[in-house]
Amino acid sequence: MFNAKMMKKSSAIILTTMLLGSQIVTMIPASASANAVDKKMEMVQTPKNSVEVSTWKQLQDAYADSTVTSIKLTKDISYDTGALAVGRSTDFYIEGNGHKIDLGNQVFRVLQSATATFTIKNVPEIKTTASTVTGIVSSGDANVAASGWTINFENVKAADDNKTRIASVSGAQLNLSGKIEWPTSSELAVIDGVKIAENAKVTSYKQAVSEERSFFWFAGSNFTDAFTTKGSREFVVGKNATVNFKMENGSGIYPVVFAFYKQIHLESGATFNAKMPGNVFRADYYDSSFRADGNNEITMTSTGKIYSPVNFASGAKYNTSSEFYVGPQSNVEIKAEGGPLFQGTNASNAAKTKITFDNPEKYDLNNTKEGLTESSSVATDNFAEFSIKDADMSVWTVKDSAINPASYSVKDVDYVTQVQGGITTSSNSELASYFPTTNLRRITNIGIADIKETTINELTPNSTEVTGTGEPGATIVIKVDNTIIGSGSIDEDGNYSVQIEKQKAGTTVEAAATLNGQTSTASTVITGAEEDYSITADQFIVGHSTYLTGTVGSDVATVRVYVNGNVVNNITPKDGKFRAYVSAITSASDDVKVVSLDAEGNEKEEAKVPLVVQELVLTAKDYTIGESYITGDYDKEGTKVVLYIDGKVAKNSVLDPKTMTYKVAARDLVT
């Protein structure tokens, strides 16, 4: 097989590489420089900086040689004599190939200020008897200074009796991948950035006799934007990775991650399990946050009698806000035997912190300490916000033991949100009445028995009865805008009927069924035409008009006419109009109104009649005796023209409203 690759270095040099079997042949034109030749050879030769190691002496020599940047173990390595070099400043890569390393009392010491990468892979056991305040990779205890080191551990396990750290390089970035098991009497690492790789599993626990320390100490206190170091200042657990931390003994002074860090961040699918005598998560010197993207598994347990699993205690103002956020479809368990589960020790830190559980799949916030005080509760009320969204919910007040039935339970809560000071709103007003969180010891969606779904039938503006179905034996309450407008119970067949007053179209009516602390709700919006009792009145010309006219709504049964407070007529409208005779209107100053009545005779709406004084137009053309008609013009307000002869009505006219003219047959009347 022939494989040719053309490479260009300026316009004058062309390198051609041919692959023949397993041999690599490089042809270089005579015009190529020696420098180009050297670079090409580096590409195809085995690097000089990689060696195989099978003895302690070979390990010593390789580590002391700054040009050796990679070693491969061919045997287990055991300490013999002499020390490892100190202050290394170049890359060093250990491929363990499944071999163990016993460092005696030694560790790999690096130069704090260097920029390089240190990697250890595939070592089933590594051990040292060095001090607890150093690390397998170490620049000292806690040199608070910038560092350019990146430290990688992959598939490495410490000895069961290990007491020291995996790394102690303040300012550096620590990346853990594969399977890491690390018992310790000290921290797991002194570092300034941690990334757990996707699908990795990291387990660390404190020895029975151990020092009062966190698992991770972010020691770099210079937190300004101008300060640059390799560490990310974050503790990140990658997608579908798992971390387990356990400390059985101790007074509980330190959390899992301590001091100067921005956030603990769980990417989607990550698992975080921690059991501590004190706080599991704590914001100490900066407004650190905890964020889980979603589909996470989170367990936080504080075994100490006075500690909260989550504590915001920072008085710093580096960030404008902080949060404890758990994303959708996560399983969360937070437990304590004392101290509120969420505590805002520092008021300013709490005042800009939001706690959110967003559509959890399963959650249990449980304070098992008996008592009526804040230390037995779910959370202090000084946080900017405490919110649970899109979840079933059972709550226990501090007066109720968490092992007894819930004080109140409800399905499908859209939200419950408490703001600073304990003021609480919720899509379920009854649930909100059990808050603030200082009044609750437990909130969970575990063990909520489903009751039959409640239904509510359609309603119209004329409805006086609400019907539907639900859990037999449950009480049923009908509400409008959280105001109870009716109540009753669901019969043994699962049906209910509750009397109510008529409601307007567009009103939302809710039916809430409750049994044994479980609540199921349903709602409907009143639809259909509203009863129409509207009424209008046309202008009435005093001295000329004899009838009041106007329009009415479809549900008006009677129109009543008032003149100066007295009823002068009651008439029945027709086709949405009315025409009522009146003779009592004598002045434009009279008070005249018309009122609509329903079928039961109840007055509903009214309209004031506009009264005007107006001279009407009426003309007559010259008439010659013997002509057939008397003709002329009439006013647009006129409804008829009447011929009077000698003061008596002789004949009504015929009106032409198009031309506003009239005519009266007069030949036989005027002689």
C-alpha cells in the first residue's frame, strides 16, 4: 500500500512521506533546511522523553530529569532508599499499566509557580507515609499563590490506610477521571479548581482517626478578576459522574468544599452523595453557589446535632447573587438532626440567595430534630427566595413528628414561593398557609397516595349548581379567586353537587376535593352568553313627544318608566325595543328614567331619558278648495300629522319619511 502526504513549508520545501508496510520513509528535497529535517524526525521517532520504569532507582532518575516527561511502569514500584527530587517544573506523566506504587515517605514535589501538567493513570494502589498535610503531588501545605499546574488522576486508588492528600498544590487545577478511591485523614486535595470527568466515579472517606478538615480546600484567597491561576475556582462534577464523600467523626467544622470557590456545579446526570458531621455545602469567604443542571442524584446528610446541611455564611460581596438550584427530574434527599436544613447564617449572603427545586422527580427535605424552634425547621426565612416548582407536596409543621402522617398533602403544585421575611405565595393557597419554612420540619413528595382525580362539569352564567366527580368521601369546596362560594361532600358513587350563586362569564371556578390530607383540584371557566339586562332611552321632546322609546337586552321582561320618582308606566318590550306612552312629562327639568326588569320583576339596570325642548317643523302649502290633498313638510321628530277642522280631529295624514313630506285627503272635508 502506498500513502503519500504532501506538506508545504513556504513555497520552496515539499515533504513527502510514504508508508510501506510498517516502515516509515521520509524523502526530503535537498533544498530543505536542517531545521525542517529535525522537526520531521521528531514527528516520526520515539520521543526521547519517554522511558520505561521497573525500579525505585529508575523512578528517581526519571523524576530528577526534567527532559523525561513520560514513564511507563513495567513492574510494581517499592521505595528503596533516597528521596525523590523536589521542585519539578516540567510535565510528568505516569502510565501505571496496572502496577502499584509504594513511595515510602516520599511524594512528587513540584514547583508552585511552574506551568506544567502532572498525570498519574492506571495505578491500582499508591501509598506513602508522608505527612497528612502534603499530597501525592505537592508544592507544600497551602501555598496561597498562583500556579500553572494541571494535575490529572485517572483510575487510581490510595492504600486503605492512606492518610494524605491526592494533591496539595494551591492555585492548580485537579482533574479526576475513571475510578478514584481515596481514603484520607486530611483533605482529599488542596487545590483551586476541580473537574470530575464524565462518567467518572470518585469515592473518598475520612479515616476513623482524622483531622478536622474538608475534602477540598480552595486556599487561594486572592479572588479578584486580575488574579490569574490555573485553577477554575469551581468544583464541577461532569455528566453522569458520581462523587461520594463520607466523614463519620469530627466536630463538623468544615464542609465538603471549603473556602475560596465560586460554585459546586453538577452537570446533567451527575450524582453527589455526602455525609458530614457538619455542613455539607457552605459559602464561606465568597458568595459560593450550588447548581445541579437536572437529572441529578443528590444526598446531603449532616449528622451533627447543631449543623445545617446547607449554610450560606459569607459576608463577601464578590458576586451580586448566589443560588442553590436543583434542576428538573432530580432526586434529592437533604437530612439533618438539628439546625435548619438551609441556614442563612450571614444575613447579607442570604438576602441575595435563591433556593430552587425545579420540577424534582423525588425529593425529601427532612429535619428530624424534635422541637418548635427554627433549628427544627426546613429553612430560615431570610433568603431572597425559597421555591419549589411543579411537584407534589406533603408538609409537616414543626409541631408534628416527621414519622407521622403529613400535616397537609397536595398533588401537582405549580409553585410555592417564599420571599425574604417568610411571605409565601402558591398556586395552592391552602398549602401556602402552612409556610413559612421556619414553621415546617419536612417537605417531600415521597409516599403521597393518589386520590381519584377531581372533575368539574361546564358552567354557564345561569348555573346555580356545580357538579362533577371525585374521591368518594372527600370534602368538596368550590372557590372563585380563593373565596369559597360553596361546599359539600362527594357521595359513595364519586359524584357531588354544590349550590352556588350565578357567576359572570369568564370567571374561573375551582373545585377542590380533600381526603386524609390529599387534595385534588379541577377548574372550569364559565362560558356562554351573560344575561343581558341593558337598556337605552331615546331623546324625548318635551311638548311634542308622547312616547318614550329605546332598546333593551335580550333578558329584559319589563320596562318601567319613572317620572320624578313616580312609576307612570310598565310595558313589555318587543324584539329588543320598547315604546311607552307618557303624559306626565311637562318640563325639561323633570327627572325621567327607564328601568329594565327580569322575569321575576327585579329591577336590573336603568337609563336616564334625555329631555329636550325643540320647535318642530310643520308647513302647509297653499290649498285650493276642491284639490285632493293638503300637503307640506314635517319635522324629522314627528311621528304623525293630524288635520283639525274647527278644533276637532278630522283626518290623519300619510307620511313620506324619505322626503319628510305629508299629505291629507281633504277634498270631502274642506268645502
